[in-house]
Amino acid sequence: MLAVFLKVLPFFALIGLGYGAARIRFFSEQSVAAITRFVFYFALSAMLFRFSATLSISEIFDPRVTSAYLFGTAAVYAVATVIGFIRRQDVQTTAIEAQCAAIGNTGFLGVPMLAVLLGQAAVGPIILMLSIDLIVFSTLLVILVTGSREGRLTPATLKRVGLGLVQNPMIVSIAAGLCVSASGLTLPAPVTEFLTILGNAATPGALFAIGASLASKSAERLAVAGWLSFCKLVLHPGFVALGAFLLFPVTAYQAAVMVSAAALPVAGNVFILAQHYGIAPQRVSAAILVSTTASILTVSAVIAWVHP
């Protein structure tokens, strides 16, 4: 595990650097937001587009990988939901807690880090899992929140969900890249070089932005944050491992990528959704802070376990 930890450490050191810079107010919250927007709309989008443009749909979509990941994510989502209702939480709060338990930082942390640690062959499964998170579970959250508030699903709700998907630059980048791949076209060398240079900014930029955003997160409701972090860092990879190794067996390498991605800490976009809908943002903030801090050790342990 020590060898894996030393490989993982530089990535988390970049997160720590961003946290320290924002904590001493070297970067203001507005500056952090600007860095995040640059990574989200430009650097990470360029990386995802370039990766997708070199992959076929068959290299990304695998029925067994899809089934195993859907099973593992749905299972931890269900556990968090049941516990939420047992604790007498309302539907909205339970839904946002389940989102914390099931959705990891695959975009900002998983794509840049795991592609380096596990190799370029990991990109296909990671893009698939990222797409499932964005299309299936983010949509589910919007439906649950809107449905509980309005008492029913309306065409306006479905329109809002659809617009949210087509306006997400990660989904657009992946879809555009796959269209290029399916067309059989080869990107001109200058375009590829441009995308490579811009995409290379995604790894340090995303990690720095994660750390800087953590500086503004609170550590309130630590008991709940600890439970949600346990769900995300332990139960989620555990359920995904059950699906990948036993229920829907995939190759050992695919399983290693899937379980490693499932072990990532709570995604930052869950906080954005919580803040947007006004549902327990402090609770989500604490879960992101606790899970990201703990993941320095847990992610190393999981990667060492599944990919020695």
C-alpha cells in the first residue's frame, strides 16, 4: 500500500496546495469560482473530448460494467435512503444524502488521477461511470426533489432535466467526441495538440480547485458527515466490487478501475445542487470535506487492494 500511497500523494498534495492558498486568502472565493469554471468548461471538457474522440462506443459502453456499476451505486443509494427515512428525514433531504453516498468526484478527481495511476485503458470505463452518474443519478435527484415539492411530475420538470443534461459541458464533450469517433474522422494535428495542451491543465487545475473549494466548506454535523463519508468511501466501492467480481463479472482490470472510481470522495457538484435547491448545504459541505480528507488513505488502500 505504501507504494500506491506515494503515487497518490502528489495528487492530494495539489488538493492541499489549493486548500492552503484559499485558506490564507491568497485566492478569493470569486477567484476559486473562476478557476473552477475554467477547468469545468475548458480544460476538463477538452480532455474528455480528446479521450472520447479516440475511443469507440464499444470501448466505453460495456453491458456488464454498466450493470455492475448501476447495481453498486443503486445499492448504496438505497442504503442511504433507508437510513435517511429511519432518521425521519424528508424526501428532499434523504435524496441529497443519498446523492452524497453514491456520487463521487469522478470528473474533477477520477478522470485526471486514475488515467495516470491505472493507465489510459481506464478512460473508457471512467467515462461510462461518469455518464451514469450525470445522466441517471443526477436526473433522479432532480425528479425526487421536484416531485416532492410539487407533488407530481410535470412536463416542465422533464424539460428542466433535459436542459440540465444538454447544458452540462462534460456530457456535451463526451457526446461530441464519440460523434467524431463514430464518423471515422481523424482530428487534425494542430487540433489534437491544442486539445492536449488545454486538457493537460485539467489535472493540476481540477485538483487545485477541489482543494480551494474545500477551504470554504464547513465541518458542521460531523456525525452525519461521517456516516455519508463511510457510505461513499467504504460501502460504495464494496457494493461495486460485489457487482463487478460476483454478480456481473468483468475483467480484473475493469473491476479495479470501477472499484477505484467508486472509492472517490463525495462530488463537489452535489454541494452545488444542494445549494441550488436549498437542501442541507452545510451537511453536504461537511460530507465533502470529511470524505476528501479521509480519502487520502482510503483511496490508496482501495487501489492497492484491487490493483496491486
